[in-house]
Amino acid sequence: GGPNVSTAMAVREQHGHDESMHACAPPDAVVWPQAVGQVQDLAALCHRCRVPMVPFGTGTGLEGGVNAVQGGVCFDLSRMDAITELSLEDFSVAVEPGVTRKALNSHLRGTGLWFPVGTVGAGTPG
């Protein structure tokens, strides 16, 4: 509730489009889960009620994937932004879904490592 859920039109419209050419299709509500358990509970509720779920990162996609063409609930994952594990020995890092490339690179500063633009998957050059 409260600051973790919004049905305000301005917020819904902000979450109803990305950088693609597709017209805005806002969700019915936007939620900001802050833990895996909250995501699981919200997903179970949406599934039980047959409500579409739309994940939202930063809104910079080019495919229209955040457009809620059938309404539903937008899961804005930006508040799940912890870097949970870093292994310099095997060049791996575990992050929550809200961690941005810039935040990760800030965390990596001084280690000799960086996460370049265009990298996809589990550290696989794209």
C-alpha cells in the first residue's frame, strides 16, 4: 500500500511506454516491490485473479515490452537495487533486477572491472 502502489494516471502513463514508437498503453496500477517475497506474492495474486503482469525496469526498451495492452499491474523493479554478491576471481556479480549499469560500474570502480554497454546475459559479450 501507500508509497508502494499507485493508480495515478500520470504514474500509469509513465509506466505505459518505453522508447519505442508504440503508443502509450498504461497499466491499471503500478507497484514497487522491494523484496523477492513481495514479487512472489504479487505474481501469485495476479495469476490467481488472471491479471496481466508487466515488468518495468527503466523504460529504455525499444520493443514496447512495457506497454500494458491488456491493462494489468506494472511491477516497477527499480527499488530492488542491491548488489548482493561480487566475485572478482571469476568475474561474476549477483544483482537484484533494479540495478542499473551505471550503479554497477560505480560499485566496480577501483576493481579493474566494468560492465560495458552491449553486454547481455551472464557476462556474455553481446
